[in-house]
Amino acid sequence: MTQAHPRTILHVDLDAFFAAVEQRDRPELRGKPVIVGGGGPHDRGVVSTASYEARAFGVHSAMPLRTAGALCPRGIFLPVDGAKYQAVSRQVMAVLRRFTPLVEPISIDEAFLDVTGSRILFGDGEQIGRQIKDEIRSAVDLTISVGVATTKLVAKIASDLRKPDGLVVVEPGTEAAFLAPLEIGRLWGVGAKLAEALRDYGVRTIGDLAGLPEDLLVRRFGKHGAALGERARGLDADPVGGRDPAKSIGHEHTFDVDTSDPDVIERTLLGMSEGVAGRLRDSGVKASTITVKIRDTTFRTITRQRTLPDPTDLTEPIFRTALDLARPEVRGVRIRLLGVTASGLGEREQLALFGLEDPRRRRAVEAADEVRHRFGERAITRARLVGSRLPAPFEHDPMSPLEARGIETDDGGRADGEPDDRDTQDDTTFAEDGLDVT
Ligand SMILES: [Mg+2]
């Protein structure tokens, strides 16, 4: 069926994501069979991702590591560095959001985009697909495979056909013909059992399934049957939907030694404001409300909140507001914990990208983001921090192991039994560790 106004949907999938990140970061691993997952070939876990070199030995995701070790004795086994992959994933999703606000991440390494409304700015689906491939390569030095189609279903099948570094475009009206020769197991919702049941009806390909009468499918498979027939013809009305957007983005820091030093407090607020602003930008949103949280040495906790005149994703206004709010509350008080949270989040207006704000400033901020992503949160040290003879707060203060790797600073010190009052403070990650990624 040809729709009067066909949608343009992209499915974007990073190629051998975890393994590719390791090969990117360690050139000596390039061209080698890299197997990411668990503790090595004698571990009881499974393969998370195998590099294409390892796949040549028959190694694949979800395979027991021991099997992988037997198939590929010279494989290089690496543990899953979830925090690192999450950080890269956030960069990738931020690139995708430059092309449309309609981005639906479905796992750490893949997402759907509805670019129907972006065609006027960026060209047709194929052109957008190429631009995204280029921008992801320059942002994170990784390859993706892209499927372009009128439905999520067909876009996802298309992206999988020419991995790695593929781009497969299915023109409107050709969905059924595109799917017809493909093996039935490629269709969503058709697992091994259903494929076996369909074999009884002579179904080997998606086209075979599309050719079965609908009443037969309904009689045999119930209401699922009708949907199956539609899918086999490439029909899938499912819209690209965002996940529930994060309600707030926040950082907290617990001091190793309670402090009343105004310099330390100020620099800590600055460091956290910088982190919050960076994550707002990564997520493509601006915040209209800033909240500071202050816990003193007696565990008395207060929060102070202010709505900004203009929503922002920049450090300066967040820091100014946080400092204003905190200053009267911290004077002469020994402080145990500080937090800065941004809420009232809204999509950054597309138009802002095209001239409604100072483009030089935006570019400078984005350049700083690049450095921050590449070297971790603490790489960007503002003149204000450098100018002080005191070390920057995050270098000075002991860090949790995760923080020491420069990843998340949210729960600086909750290990020591702080009450967990951050339940609205979910951040913007969607990664699932140990996920089967291909
Ligand atoms: Mg993938």
C-alpha cells in the first residue's frame, strides 16, 4: 500500500558496538578477533559483542564465552565497560537529535528516527542517512548501518541487510516487494517456534506469509495472525515515539570532609553545573528550573529552587542561579553534601540551531563538549578553576571508582548510607548492561 504522505523513518544501528569502541580506543586491537563479555574464555557468561573478525570464526552475541573460546582460541577477550559504552551512546544519540527531535532509542546502540519533517532541511531519507553516517563517524569515529523506509518494521530489517557500514533504502510502495524474498525469521515477532508452525503452511519467506489468506492466519494464530499478515506486507503504523523524557538531570557531591570553605563550595557548584549543562546538551533539552540541595553536617537537608527567565543548557546561568540559591544557606555552616538539579526540561527548539542564538557561542560550547566526551567530565577546566591555586573540586575530593573513570558523578557518596531521595532524578541513559548487541 502506498500512503498519500509516506513517513520517512530511519533505523540506525552501530556496527559491533562494544567491540568497535574497544578497537577504536586501542589501535593494536584493530583487525583482530575481539570478544567483549564477562571475564574471558573460561567465564560462565556470554558474549556481549564480537568484532567482525571474531564473527568470521562463528562467534556471535549471546553465545557462551566458553564456546567462543573454543571456536576462536586466539580471540582477545575483554570485559564489558558499560560506563564507557553508555557515554559513547549518549554522544551518538545527541548527533541523531540534530536531525529530528523524534528519536526513539531502542537500546544502547540503536534508534529509530522519524525524519519526515526534516526533509525540507536535510534532504530525503537517503541523504539524511548519509549525513548521519558522516557525522557519527566524525563525532565518535564509529560506523553505523542505516535502514530507510516508511515504517519502523521495514527500516529495521533494512539496516540489518548490509552490515557493517550499510545504507539500505526501501522506496515508498516497494515495501512488500523488498520483504518478499527474505527469510521468514527476519520478520518481527517471528521466533523459531512460530517459524516452525508457519513451515506447515509452506512458508519459508516473508513473501510466502504475505500470500496466505488472512482468514487462515486468523483461524490458526488468532488476532496475532492478522497482524502477522500486515507485517509481512510491510505495514506497521507504529509511530516513532520518544521514551518518557527525563524529568530532571542532576549531580550530587558528598564531601570527604565536611566543609564550610566558600571557595570549595563555589567550585563544587561550578563543577556540578558544568556537568548538568553538558548532559542537558547531550540530551538536546533545556531546563527552566534549577534546584540546589544542601545537607549540613547534622544531616539537615534543604532544597532551594528558582525558575529561570529563559530555559538554558549552558553552565553559566545554571552556576549563577545555583550559587545565588546556595550562598545564604551555606554561610558559616559545615556542608556535607551539595547537589545541583535542572528540571522543567523541554526540547531545545530546532530553530535555535538555525540562528536564533549566537552561533559562535553554540559552536564554542559544542567544541567543549567534544573534549569533554573524549577525555571525560573533568577535562574541561574553566579559567575560574585554573585561576585558583586550589585544586579543582573533583580532583581534590576522593572519587568513587566510577567517578575516577570520569563517568557519572551523581551519587558521589551514597555508599556511606545516605538516604536515597533522588527518585525523580533519573538521568538520561537507556543502556542495558550485558545487552545482546550486534
Ligand atoms: Mg548494533
